[in-house]
Amino acid sequence: MFNNLLESKAKKQKRLGGSVTSIVLHVAVVAALIVVTKNAGIIEEKTKEEKLDFVEVKDEPKPPEPEKPPPPPDVVAAPPPPKGFQVLSAPIEIPNIIPEIDLSKKVTDEADFSGKGVAGGTSKGVEGGKAVVQTDQPYFDFQVEKPVVPAPGTAGPNYPDMLRSAGIEGTVLAQFVVDTTGRADMSTYKVLKSDNDLFSTSVKNYLGRARFLPAEVGGRKVKQLVQQPFQFSLNR
């Protein structure tokens, strides 16, 4: 018997060479993978670097602060109205048409116009309350405690000589406001009716120089709207 077989020895040599070749190939593959992986990492890093953009963020201006509202004015409590009656303001110009009725307004309480108590008050007012008198609004004669009267010693309008000699008589109905100083406000003078222009002129001249005792409400002087007839008669 042979200790060593030729065929089996030949196979061993062949397997050794194949193993070496296999090892070399594996080493080459591993090296190639390492190189490829490294290059891929480099390419990926380059790609990231290329895609990296820097954006400059500008500081946005702060919105302006809203202005603080001014403090509310001091509230002054109005005095309670006294127990009494209301007064109406007299219009300077008398309307010749009927005004439209506003149904949204509060219904007038007739008890507030009883004429009893203190002028400027209400029927549900407070005992001892003080009325606030508005001196800038004229009143009618029935709304005041003391109406306007001519001052003592004040003469009436002059009779026009032309009409006197002609024996012509007439009447002038004038409207005007007497202020708190006792003078007629000629800007409010209006002739409502006149029988002759000369009579109207005489009345106007008279009111420009006349003096009156002003009207009073609650002890204070107020304006009053006056409608007064002036008669020119030859028998007086």
C-alpha cells in the first residue's frame, strides 16, 4: 500500500491555490467596499455642503405701542331736580308749518307742566332741590315768575308826524327778546303785523332805546320772548 496517494496530493495543492485566490478576492472586495463607502461619504458631505444655504434674518421692527386713552374727565354730579314743573323754551322764529312727530321720543308727562312748585323741576323731583336756570334760552311770559315790564319813566314810541297830520291810526304787533340786562335784542326784532311801515319804524326806534325790567325765574334774571302790540291812536 502507498502512504501517499498522488491524486489526493494533487487536490490538496489545488485547494491551497484556490484558497489563496479566494482570500485575495475577498480582500480586494472588502477594500473596494471601503473605498466606495468612503467616497460615498465624501460625496454626501460635499452634497450637504453645497445645499447648505445661509439666510440672513432681519430684525423686524417692533409695532408701535398703542396710545393710551386720556383719563376720563372728572364726573360732576348734577344737582337733583326740585319738585315743580318744566318750562318750555320759546322759539324766536315761529314755524308756519306743522313739524313731523317723532314717535321714538319719550311721551311727555303732563304732571311736569302743572305750573306748581319750582320752575325747572319735575313732578317727581326732590323737596328742596335747586333748579338749574338756563339764561341763554328765552322764556314765554307764562313760564316766568316775573315777566318783562317797561322800566319806570320809559316813554312809548313816537307818533309819526305825517300819519298824525293825516289822521291815520294803526297798530303794530312786534316780537322781540328782552335779555337779562333789560335791553331789547334787536337781532330778534320782528314785525308780526303792522298797519303802516312808518308805525313799524317808530316801534323799532323805540325798542332800540327802551329799557325794561328783565324777567325772573327762581330769583334769577332770564331772557323772555315778548310779543307786544303798540297802538297809535289820536284820542290819547
